[in-house]
Amino acid sequence: MNKLTKTLSTIVLTLSTIGMANAANSVVAADDYVTTNLCVVAAQGDRIKLHKAIKDSRLSKNFIAEKVTCNDQNILAFVEAHAENPAKINNLLMNGQYDTQVKITDLAAVQY
């Protein structure tokens, strides 16, 4: 009986772990707008698909980065929150000018 309980517990634990791993977050389009398609493709994290979607939409990368919103967020912030490779996708949208590193320069001076 003890061996059967251990075996069943192991099977249940394994199957539940596999189920949680397969239940990944996915972004689904709510409508057929071009911008919605861009948001979904950008969230998938595939640069090639995003490049093709941008070409098919006939919108410029600059326009997309500045004007397109996804779920009331700028597309760059949306990608940062939901994409698998946010830095690569945002660099594609910003032509390599997207940098998440912050540089701080101390400008204070001591006065006597």
C-alpha cells in the first residue's frame, strides 16, 4: 500500500508540474486591427515575424514606437512586460537605440 501511494503521488506531482509549465502566458488579439497584430507579434518575441508584420503594415518603426499602444500602454512598455525577448524586440523597434541601462552623472559641486 505504501509503494502504491508513493507512486501515485509521484505521478500526480509530475503531471501537475508539466501542466503548469505548458500553461505559459499568451497574448491573443481581440480584433483584426493592424496595430493589434503588431502588439501580438511583438509580445511573441520573434524578431523575424515582427519585421515581416511591420513591412506588411506599411507603418514606420518610428511611428510604431511612438504612437502604437497595446492595452493602454506604449508598445515599448507592453513588450517590456509581456515579451520573451524584450530588449531585442525594443531594439528592433527603436533601430538599436533602446537601452535599458541608466547612466547617472553627479553634477553637484561643493560650494564654500
